[in-house]
Amino acid sequence: MTSRRDTTVLHVIASTDRRGAEIFAGKLNDVLTEAGWPGQVVALAPGVTQERLDVPTLGPSRRSPATFMGLRRAASASRLVVAHGSTTLPLCAIGLAGCGVPFVYRNIGDPSHWGTSALRRLRSKLFLRRAAVVVALTATTARQLVELYDVPEDRVRAIPRGVPAEDFPLRTRQGCLAARRRLGLPVDVPLVVYLGAMSPEKRPDVAVAAVSAMPGTHLALFGDGSEQGAVESLARGAEGRVHVMGSTSEPATAMAAADVLVLPSQTEGLPGVLIEAGLSGVPVVASDVGYVREIVADGSTGMLVPPADVDALRRALADTLVHPDPDLPDRARARCLSLFSMEHVARRWSELLSEVSPSP
């Protein structure tokens, strides 16, 4: 590959909170830097959660004039900007106008959610047209962007999220016991793990309700956010079987401790935590929303249930725990390696940046 050491890519994330899109931006920057596209990750504003990423912020809040000015200054020192997630789209569409630096927008969710009113659809169309290229997580999402928001087909690419496989080795019994001891969790019980933000759309309360109705089974929740207090209140009624662990900077350890990973979200994009579970060989029980089916093969590498259905979630969790599939770990890892390896994703991004990058 031709070296591009003279090129700087500015990756813009919403905040310093340790969220999926923000963590991925850092991983992508690392592998692209190794591939000859050196860059920097910056956040629009500081985060609010306990665990935060160590990246510079552009201003005090996402809508502050200082943030707009900080974005323009940072972009002026770059050849390209990559905006990760819907919060960054309007800031980059407006803040980079006239500065001569192209930006690539990376969509991370379901674009149909932006079109709940005519005004929102129009605003989204205008913002999306400012991007040099829009990157969707799946081919389905790419079609939605074209059909719902009139993004020209030649300016849309489908590049999935990637996860470094070496960060999430296959789970072993010995590693599971060591992880539980490290985390202070019981070692001799069935353990369901929730790993994600404590936010309303993630529905951690549904996971608590389901496991509370499963005698002998424990639930460990890793993450923080606006719903943490409510989850802690619910946990008190589970007779010590629900453990609210707070945010973690060691997701691989949490994954290694799990007998099954639960994702009861009301809405999702292409959640990286499910890729991490697949690479780790951990079975998944998740809501059948968004593009979860792109990762989880229902009945093969996990089970999918309707969102907010506590009974269905409970039954699927119980079945997964009572009837473990010895071949699932290898099957799940092979699937995720073939579809979501970071090397494959980085190669696609490098090709895209070569296409979009202005001449020196």
C-alpha cells in the first residue's frame, strides 16, 4: 500500500464517554495509523459517565460556539474528517462548511429513526448531503440512506464495525473462573452478563426482571448511565443475585466471566458487544432489533427474542444455560472473524480514505 504518512485524519466522536462508537473510533484510528493514515481522535464535549476516554475535547458542550470553533481549528490541521455517530453529523455539516476539508460520516444506528417528522427528514437530508461519503454499517442501512434521504448511491459505502480478534480470545473454563475471582463474582453459579450503557433504549431493567425470575441464576451488569439508579433499586429485590458492577475498562474480563451475554435493547444498530461475545465464544440472547441478525445467527450462535418481552427473554436465557451447545464457541468465533475482523474493516476504510483524500 502506498504510504500516506503526510495525511492526518481527524476522528470526531460525540463525547469522552466509553460508548461503542467512541471506542471503535479509537481502535480504527490505531489500525489506520499503522496502515499509513495517521490521525487523532477528538470529542465534541466532555462525557458524563464514570469511565471516560482519554481524548481531547473541542468545547464545553456539543452546541457551544466554542465547540464549533474548536472543530474548525482541528479540521484545518487535517486532510480529512471522519464523524462517528449521529450527534457529530450536524456539527460537522455546519462547522466544516467552507473550510475546504472533506468529511466522511459514519452512521451507527437505524436511519429510519431520524425521519419521524417532515422537518427532521429534511434536516437529515441537508446534513447528509454535506458529507463526501456516508458509511453505513450494513447493505440494508445503505439502501435506507439512499431511499429515505436521497443520498446518491455513489456516495454511500457499507463497511461494518470491526473488533480486534486478539482482544477477545475464546472463553475457557479456567479463564472464566479467574475472571470471576478478579471481578469479585461468585464462581459456582450460572452467570448472565450485561455489558453496555445503562440507558433507556438498552433496557437493562428487562434483563433484571428476567433473571430475577430465574432462581439460582446471577446477573452482572457492567456499565453506567441515567438508568443505573433504577437498576440498583430493582436489583435489591433479587436476593443478592443481581450485581451492578459499574462501568469497566476491561470488557474482555467481563466477557470471560459470562455463561451467556444478554442484550435486551429496544433499538440497536450493529452492536459491537455482540461481535465481542462471538469472538469470545459466549452465547448471546438478544432482542431482535436493528441489525442484530447480521451478527447473531438465531439458533446457531445465540437466540433472538422480541424486545421488552421479559418472559421470552427468561425462557431463552434458561434454555441457553440448561442446554449449552459445545460447538457454539467455535461456530460463533468463525462467523465473527469472517464478517467483522478489524483487518478486513481497516482495509476497506483505507481504500475509502484513498478515494476521498484531496491531493497534497
